[in-house]
Amino acid sequence: MPIDKKYITDKNAQLIIEGKTFELPIIIGSENEHAVDISCLRNETGYITYDPGYANTGSCSSSITFVDGENGILRYRGYPIEDLAAHATFIETAYLLIFGELPTRAERQELRDILSEQELLHEGLRHHFEGFPSNGHPMAILSAVVNALGPYHPDLLEITSKEDFLRAAAKIISKVRTIAAWAFRKAQGLPFVYPDPKLSYCRNFLHMMHSIPYKQFEPTDAQVRALSLFFLLHADHEQNCSCSTVRMVQSTEANLFASVSAGICALWGRLHGGANAGVIEMLQNIHDGDLSIQECLERVKKKEFRLMGFGHRIYKSFDPRAKILRQAAHDMLASTGNDDPLLDIALELADAAMSDEYFTERKLYPNVDFYSGIILRALGIPVNMFPVMFAIGRMPGWIAHWNEANMDEAGRIHRPRQIYTGNKPRKYIPLDSRL
């Protein structure tokens, strides 16, 4: 969306190129974030900026999520993540992200009713699962089937009203659970379990994952709460790779289903949605190799061992989500009476690293991935489903960003520039003349 004029200051930055001075407007956001507006730079100077990975580039203005990595702050629509985790549900948080305000009691009930109405998949989509091999990765299935929702709901490919948008958002948020659960069941060779409209969002998902004919899975309240927190804490995180992908695809005026499907593909990578799987693999290796925590840390210092789940590209002090999930993991395991040796290793590893100057000086603190894998493992979620769970939680954020971009009448198709470093012009060589 175009930047509001109230954030454009009367001050300018000066850029000097070949002795000529150019004035660039300075923007200050609502949380005192400073930016230099270079939107007219190429037209006025013939130059572009060079910023691999876009770490210093603001691709848009947004009113959805604020992250202050230096101070460990995460807020959705102005609400601290700690307050939402303590008092809100995932569905309330989804409504907040998508529509800008916490729902009233009536609005919350309306959303719950629509989610229950939309949880079933068209029976034609059931056959899509038969086209995948039993060992097919669930992220591939999730992306393909979410994209396939579009043709089954052609009336929502062009969204023209708030009512249309609400229906489309509810379809995706509700049906993504069914798609994910069925992808898991197919891989396990188990019959598909249909959603139960009497169950809450998270209970229903666990029901579709783990129930078997004539024996319904009954999770504890702490398990349901832990899953709700996992989804809530992953619901949005500003302009990360997958969110930026959704906004970029939307800039072509692609529909919501296609844009979200692209976000799923972007999330799939090990450096993004697959990071928590790496944590479990590391903990398992420590467990199986009978490696002491101190030996592990010493190997990390020698760069012989990579400490997964520590540090974050954005958070330079601590990840506020990690604190919340640490307690949730404790509560959930206590409620089931099950002890997970990997959690014991994780907690000992975290305590040892946080008391070691090598890690504290480098600000290598446990991040959200460090504890989320433990929670998912305890819920019976296999490692290859971890990024799928991340995608379910991230749906509200993707949908909110798609809508924010879609509502921007001044929006332009995203088209980054590049610095070309290839060959200069050369003549075509006939095949017989090539050595």
C-alpha cells in the first residue's frame, strides 16, 4: 500500500553521484523505523541499489505486523505477542490479522460457524490425493490441493466484496487442516477421517490426524493449547520469504488460492519452514551418539557441529515466541505423563548455551524452532509434516498480506532489478564452426 503522507518527513537524505547531489525523502514509520525513499532513484539518477537478499530493502508499507529484532518485540496489529498468547485463541488472532481488530463475540461466532461450514473438501478433490505416491512429501500435496481449490470455487477467483473475502479466507483456513490431515493419512496408509463440526479448530485437526474408525482421538487440554499456541505464534512474521512471495504473486493480480499456494512452496525450504525439523534431527543425533552437552558445545565452537534452533536473522537478543513455547512444551508433556528424552536434552542444551559467553556474546539464543519441533513431536506429528504445520499457522498472515496488497489501488507488479555480470554482445557462431 502507498505510504501515508503523515510518515513522510520534511527532511531529505543527500546522495552524491559524480559530483551531483540528489535529494531523497526520509520516511519514519509509526514505530520510529527510518527509511530512505529510493522509489524515484533510477528515473532521476540512472542508478539502482544493490541489496542481495533484500535485507535492507523495504518492499512495501504494511499495518499488519511489527517486529523489533534488537529488543525481541513481536506485535500483531499493535498487540504484543505475549498478551495474545496468554489470552487469545488462534482463531481470534486470525481474525485480528485479517480484519485489523479483535472480533466481538458475535464476529467470533460468525467466523467459527463459517469455518465449520467450510471444513469439508469437495469429493472431487478427494481423488487428487490418489494421484500422489504414498511417500509424496505432504508440502507438495498441500500446495497442489490448495491451488486446486480455486477451480472448485470459481466465484471466489475474483474477490469484489468483504463478504467474498471472508468466505475465501474461511475456506482456506478451514480446509487446509483437512488437506494436511489427509496428506498425512495417505502416507500412513490410513483411511481418511472427516472433520467433526462439533470440535474446535485444533481439536478437529488432531481428530482428523489421529482418530481411527470407531475410536476417536481425545487430546488433553494442554495438547490443544500447545497446538493453538504453535499456530498463533507462527501466524505472521512481517516480510519473510514466504510472505513476500505471496505479495509478489498477488502483484500480478493472481487469485488468493494461487498466491497462498506459492507461499507454501516458499515455506518448504529448510532455511524457512523446515528449520524445526533440523532441530529434532540434531537432538536425535546427540541422543543416539551419546554425546554430552558440553562435548556438543565444544564441537560447535570448533565449527565441527552446527547448533540448530539457535540465533535468528531478525532477533538479535531473544525470540519472544521461544519463551512461550518452552512453557507450553512443559505443560503439554506434564498433562500426558509422557517424558521425552529429546526435551530433556533440549532444555539442558539451552541452559548450557545461555550460560556460555561464546553463545551469549554472539547472541545465539534459542528461537521458536528450537521448541516447536518438540511440541509437534509430542503431538505425534512426523518430521516431514513440520513445515505443513507451519503453513497452517501462517495462513492468516498470508491472507492478510494478500488482502492488504489487493486493496492497494496504486499497487504495481513486483519487478526487482539486477546487476548484469554476463557476457557483452557477441556474434552467433554456426554449429560447424564451434570447437
